[in-house]
Amino acid sequence: MPGVAGVPNAFDQSQIVGGSSSGSASAVRAYLVPASIATDTGGSVRQSSALNGCVGFRPTVGRYSQAGITPYLPHATPPAP
């Protein structure tokens, strides 16, 4: 679509589906699946879900192992004064 940079949203072709977890959110919004699982290291599940008009959850930090997941935005230590 002209003017749309990204994969078009299933229900509003003038909008995009979102970031790295957008396939999961788009599949839920298009009623292809009732629910989907994706990693949310930088908010990609919640942001993509919001753009697609559905809900995305991120478990409490530490609830599940992060082994094997590379953080998109690692928790940075504030610079020393």
C-alpha cells in the first residue's frame, strides 16, 4: 500500500501490524488462532497487540526463565555521577 511502511494490518490496511511479535498479534486479530505465544523483551507483544486491537500480556519479570532469550533492551545501569 502506498504510504504504509510495514506489513498492513488485517482489518485496517492503512495501519501496520507492529514489531517483531506482530505475526502473533496479527494472527489473533485475524481470527486465525484464539491465542498466541511470543517473547516480549522490549514490549513487542504488547505494542503489536495494541496496534492490532487485541490484548498482549507480559509475565512478571522473573516468573519464567529468560534462558536463551537475548534482550532487545537490556536493563542498563545508570551512569555514575
